[in-house]
Amino acid sequence: MSFSIRRVGALCLRYCYLIASSWPRLLELVYWPVLNLLTWGFLQNYAMTSTNRTLFVGGALVSGLLLWEILFRGQIGFSISFLEEVWSRNLGNLLMSPLRPFEFVAALMVMSLARLAVGLTPTVILAVAYFGFDLAALGVGFVAFFALLVVTGWAVGIVVAGLILRHGLGAESLAWTIMFVFWPLCCVYYPLAVLPGWLKPFALALPPTYVFEGMRAVLSEGVLRLDYLGAALALNVLWIGAASVAFVMLLNRARDAGSLLSGGE
Amino acid sequence: MTQDATPAIEVRSLVKNYGEVRAVDGLSFAIPAGSTTALLGGNGAGKSTTIGMVMGLVLPTSGEVRVLGTDMITRRHDVLHRMNFESPYVDMPHRLTVRQNLRVFALLYGVSDVAARIAALAADLDLKDFIDRPSGKLSAGQKTRVALAKALINEPEVMLLDEPTASLDPDTADWIRSHLERYRDRKGAAILLASHNMGEVERLCDRVIMLKKGRIEDDAAPAELIRRYGRSNLEEVFLDVARGRREAAE
């Protein structure tokens, strides 16, 4: 039996049932991105009237925030759907069903996109209306930035899922915190030049660094840097490949250690 | 009914080590279609690990496991749609209704007419009164019936059951056992179960494999074991084996 869209759809249906049955889950998708936007958006508005405006040209702060939310929410949306199976003790049922690991991952990717759409649509509308986010200025670049950041989020989500399979809920906190390693390194709010020399190689190994540099190039120079997009794409291919290999290895380690039967702490 | 020479479940020289601990030590057995076999043993005897290896969720250190002729170590996805399982250690999503849960699993297992299959199971297992209720709001007996419905959703040829009637009142437990017997006889399914309920094993199983420290201590029909050990029921046989009173059988 090969890859089955029907099985991927079945799992997506399960997550849709869950979200539709629980208004706190639906609210959670929207409230944090909006809250974050309000905080940083008001800071930007204040800074625009009183200090160095070049930092905030073209709504760079809010644009950075929105792209950061795409990266972060892409991973969290993936990881939470996976964690729902662990929390509900349903993982054994799924692993014993004909669902293949890559179909499981595909369903988690689809749900990550669905969660992003629900969470970010009101946030983007607010950002455009009140905080100078210029979607038109980013243009087609926004679509490319979005896709590249989501794929990085998935790569991290895949590794986290593998670690939870292997180590149980003891690894759960990684789902909430691992992405913050990226925050200072991938230069969300400042250019790469700000980082000390010894840290730059780490930053340059992260696909999102090129996306945020590319965003600033669009906003300040009006140029979509294809070299940045190309570098981010190439790194993402490496990242998603490495994450898939890590997932398969962790799954096999979990089968060897018998941890799929227990699935606890 | 399937009448194939290939055993439904075949285990050969199965070994599982967890670090220095040998949980399963050279098990070999074959289970034909249309039969019910129990794995019996005390805590740590290797029952759950053995069932985990038959499901393909635990990798053996060495040995072979085949289900319906398929190697479960390397090709388990070729046969998972023909088997199913029930265990008190897994659950179904609590917020989804019974119908929603069964629909998701029917789609996962490739059931062709999902609505008809759910309707048939609802009638068969008496789920109608709570089929649109969230699964988390059911009583223990209702949850077990729903778990059994999930285990039967694809009309499996092989069923693996871990404590299928744990924490149920005698009436509900008896009802579940009757249903399992009817299903096995109608479909020719092979059932492998782990249980601590000796009455259940005596009633349901044509064969009992007694495990101790990962090895097969004895293997026979329940009545034969009782006769062999000179006891009046299977519980006494279990105690003899667990406490090492093997001489009773000799």
C-alpha cells in the first residue's frame, strides 16, 4: 500500500472535529499572534514619532514580527496536532492503523497550514490597517518568504515529533521552546551585520536568516534578492531531508526501546 | 472463513533484550485462523512485549514475526489493514463523538462504505444510544464497547487484545466475550489475547501459552493444562506456574 490521500484526509478530519468541538483551541490560534502584534505595533508607532526612524522604515518591525509568527506558528501548529495524539493516548491506535509515518507527517503539515491561515488572517488584517504593514511592497516575495518559513517550521516540528516518540512527554517542552533558539540567531528585527563574527556562521546555517535579510532588502531597497531566496531554499531542502532522516531514526529507536507501547513520561 | 495453510500469526525464535534485561527469550508459536489463544503470565513475563512485537510496534532483538504471512519487522504496512487491536492502554480522542471517531478510523482502514459499516457496528454492539455523544463522557462499559467497535471496524482477520474486559462488570464482560466468540466463528479470525482473567481465558480460548521470564513454560488447551497440573481451574494452574511448582505437572 502506497501513499494514501484518503488516510491523510482522515487524520485532517480528526483534527478539524477536535478544533470545531473546542472554542479555547480556536481562540488560542488567534489570540497570541494578535496580542504580539499589538505590543510590537504600538512600540513601532511610538518609535516612528520619537527616535531613529530608519530602523522601522516601511513597517520593518511589524513585517519582521509577522514573518516570525509564520515561522513559529508553522512549527507550533505541526507540533500541537502531534501532541494532541499523545495527550489523548491515541498514538497507539494510529501507529497500529495502516497510516504510514509520512502520511502522518503530511496530515500534520496540512493542519499546520490550516492553523496558520486561521491564526494569521486577522493578524495580517490588523497589521495592514493599523501598523503600516505593506503587503503590496513585499508582493510576490511575501509568498516566497511564507513558504520558506513554513517549511523550516515543519523541519523543526518533525524532529520534535521524533523526540517525543522516542522520549515520551518528557520531550514535550521542546515543542514550545525549541524555536526560540532561532529568535536571536536568524535576525528577525536587526540585520545580520549586528551579530558578532563568531555567531554569524550559525546564523548563516539557518534558512530564516536569509528570509529576514531578504525582507529588509525588499522594504528598504525595493529589491527582491533571489540569491537570498535561493540560499534559503537550498538550506530548507537540507533541513527537511535531515529532519526526515532523524524522524525515521528516532521512530526506529522508539520501536527498539519499546517506548511506543508506553508513550508516557 | 479463511482456511489457509499459512498460520495467521507465526513467531519463531523471538528474542527481545532491553539493555541487559531479556524480556522475551526464544519464543516460537503459530496461531491458525479461526482460533483464540491466550498469553498468560505474571507481571514481567513478556506478554505485552510479545504482543508489541506481533503488532510491529516493538523491534525484536532477533527472531521472526509473521502475520498472515507478512514479515512484521520490515513490511508491517502491507498487512495492518487486515488486523486490529484493543488495549486499555490506548484511548480514543475524548472530544470527538463515537461516530466521528469511528468515521476517522474507518477512513484510515480503507473501509469502503463507512456509513453502512458504522450503522452495522452500532446495531451489533448496541452503540445507538450514545453514538453522537463525546467519547470522553462514556462509562467504562460503553468505552469498551466503542473500543471493540474500533477494533472491528475493518473486519480484521487477526485481532490482538490486551485485557479486553479489564474493569468491566461481569455482565458487560460476558457480553463482550460472547461477541468476540461470535465474530471469531463467523469470520474465521485469529485472536491473540493477554489477560489476567482466568475465567475469561477458560471460556474464550482453545489454547493457552503460559509465559514466565520471557519463556514458554507450558502450552496446551485450558482443559488439558488443568488436567496436567491436577488442578480444578486455570487460576490454580497459573499460580503453580508463577510460583515455580512445575513438578505438579510431572
